[in-house]
Amino acid sequence: MLEDTIAAIATPLGEAGIGIIRISGPHALDIAGRIFKPKYNTNWASEPGFRMVYGQIINPKNKEVIDEVLVSKMIKPKSFTGEDVVEINCHGGILPLRKTLELVVSNGARLAEPGEFSKRAFLNGRLDLAQAESIIDVIRSQTEAGLKLSMGQLQGKLSKKINELQDHLLGMLAQIEANIDFPEDDIEEASIMEIHNKSREIIKEISRLIEGAESGRIYREGVQTLIVGRPNVGKSSLLNALLKEDRAIVTDIPGTTRDIIEEIVNIGGIPLKIIDTAGLRETEDIVEKIGVDRTKELINKVDLVLFVLDAADGYTQEDEKIFKEIQKKKIIVIVNKIDIKDNKIKEIESKFNKVIELSALLGEGLDILENKITDLVLGGKVNIKDEVLVTNMRHKQALEKAKHYTQEVIDAINKGVPPDLISIDVKNAWEALGEITGTSVGEDLIDRIFKDFCIGK
Ligand code: GDP
């Protein structure tokens, strides 16, 4: 299956200092040897590898010089994929990269599919599945906290935990099997109790991982957030204050923020994906109406709503109308423009018992809002410093399955079911955990996971 040699451009296409072509497979070294001419060391084939060699990429047919490059070879099995790998550092323009890749392909490689390098790393045992999946999370992390979690997973923190749980289950299995072979009553009684206790501990551990998964998801995927409020209450100003840069258009004319803008703001490590929209006000203005209808649609989709009120206006009928649309969501009520002296904050506070008072204009009160957001979305529970946090929903589902089967073990023991039947549930729990690290997954799932990756990774 892995007989062929694959190649791809591993860096984004565009103008850059360098761009890298990656080749992996049994012919990677021959192919590179045919098109690469080192400047000083003419015998590249006998190079020990793991260092960069300077030279040129030359078309062997017409001797055309394509680019000046640095080439490194990583000899199997000590490479990312576990196969022979060559990386060619070209100049970072579309043409040198494309022409070099064409040469690589015409000399015997084929174009790699998305994620195929990582898939090979997994199939060759260089990484387990949870580690391979974390690569894409490392690439896509939006905050430092998210990066830290993904790096922990890449380094095998989650896998270690899963392997430990699997080892406990294997220990239980051995104990059950010993019982089947030597079914003397008193031995059985003692060890059945031990299996019962171990199962309870495993369930406790798995439950802890499941509980952390919601926070893990939030760190990884972010929180879809909508800023709503009447025109002119300061929604765009608030978004800008959070972004600390003027990206959205701020104006005095009501209803001019017509396009829906999404921006990512880092709030205590959580990527807050804020959507800024036109107000929910009913209006004759057709252009604004489009924005308004889209807003209503968005309300259903988002995780969090920031409801902005204007301290100078107090709580108006229009505000009440908007509130009716959002009251079922997770809401933070914000009273903006508290810098205005003659205000009606009291009127608003009599309606809502908890509001965040701020001035988007002066940047006052933003820290309180940020704390409120982290409290609300994480429930104040998470400390990502020392915990293994499950960030992937596929892993969470596998954990739930493993928990279910382990619970079945306990139920079976309580009902006095014979040991050989209990062992089936133990095996099922072991397999469910193996779905996370990839010891028990089908080819379909593997294909699906790696298709999500980018080309060249
Ligand atoms: P939007 O229509 O809700 O997006 O409101 P904008 O952000 O466009 O703001 C409308 C007007 O209110 C602008 O003139 C802002 O400068 C002003 N504004 C926004 N926030 C504050 C604030 O905290 N204090 C004061 N005094 N004015 C503000």
C-alpha cells in the first residue's frame, strides 16, 4: 500500500522567502538525486542526511536550472513519516515551487493527498491517532492556550492517559481469565470485588476527561458570539475596543453597520468569534432589513450573546423587543456609554440584576467583561496548566462509549453474571478507548480523519 512515493508543496503558495517541497517514500532519495545537483559535495547519495546541502534543481532532460535550493534528507525510520523523506527549500514563489514539483512528479513521485504525510506517520507507528489529529489543531490554534493544549496532545499526554486506562482494563481481563481457569470460590470472590473497585476508578477517570471536554472544545473551536442592540448603542465601538483596532466602520448614523463582520478576539485564551451586525430594529430600510433578518437567524446559531444597552437612553421599548428575541440564549447584558454623566443606568439595573457597565469609547470596564465571559463559558472550572483536556469531539464520544461498557461491568458483577460474560464488556471498553489512539479503528475512519488536513501535511 505504501510502495509509492508522494510529493507536495508543504508551504502556502504565494510570495515568500522560501517554499518547501516534501517528498516521502521508498524512491524519495533516487528522485531527489536525479534532479538535485549539490554545489560542493558531488556525491549526495552517500550523504548521511539530517543536514542541509546547497545546490541547484536541474531538469535532467534539458539541463535547465530551475532554482537554487537547500535540500535535506531524513533517512527512514527517523523521519516524520517513518519513510525516506527529502525536503527541498526552494525560493518561495509559485513558479520555482511548481516547476520543481513537476520535476519531482515526472521523475517518479505522485502528488500527495491532503494529510497523506501525517497518515503515513500514523500507519508507520511514528504517531498514534490522537497525536496525528493534534497536528492539525497545532496548525489551526487561535490562542496560546489552544496551542498549549494541542502541543500537549501532540507530545502524547492524552495518549499516555488513555494507555494507562487501557492497561488497567487489560489487568482486569487477565484477572477474569484466571478466574475462569481456576474457579475456586474464595479466590473468585476477592478478585471480583477488586474488578468492581477498579471499574469504579476507571469510570471516575473517564468521567473527569468527559467533563473537561466541553472546555477543551471551547479552547479549540472558540465561542460563537453575537453583539446585539439597537443601532447606535455602541456595538461596533465595543467590538473595536475588544479588538483594540479600528476594523469595523463606526459612524453616527443609525443602522450603518450593515455587513456582518466576524472577528476573533482572544479572551483569557478562549478564541471569541464575535459577529457584529446591524441592530435588530424593525425598519423600512431594505438594505438594513437584510442585515436584521440575518441577525435573527444568527441568534439561533451562536453560543453567547452580548446585549448592548445605551446608558444615556435607559431601557427602551426597542431594547425590550430585542431582549425577547435573545432571552433564551446565554446573555451578558452590557450597559455602554457610562462615561455620559446624565445617564439612566439605574433604570436598566432595575430590570436586570447583573449588568456589565462599560465605556467602549474610553475602554473602561472591558476587563470586567472579559472576566465575565471566561466565567460564563468555562463555568470557572478549568485549569489547563496541569490537566489533560480532551478537545476533540470524536475522542469524547469514544470516552462515553468506554464509560458505558465499564458501567456494564459493574452492573454485571452486581447481578452475579459469570466472569466470562463480564470479560466481553471489559474488551469493549478497551476497544472504545483504542478508537482514540487508533489501536482499534477501521480504514474508513482513518481516511476521514486525514482528509481534513491540508495538502503537504
Ligand atoms: P452601533 O450602531 O451600535 O454599532 O454603534 P457605534 O459603535 O457605531 O456607536 C455609535 C455612536 O456612539 C458613535 O458616535 C460612538 O462614538 C458612540 N459611542 C460608542 N461607545 C461609546 C461610549 O462608551 N461612550 C460614548 N460617550 N459614546 C460612545
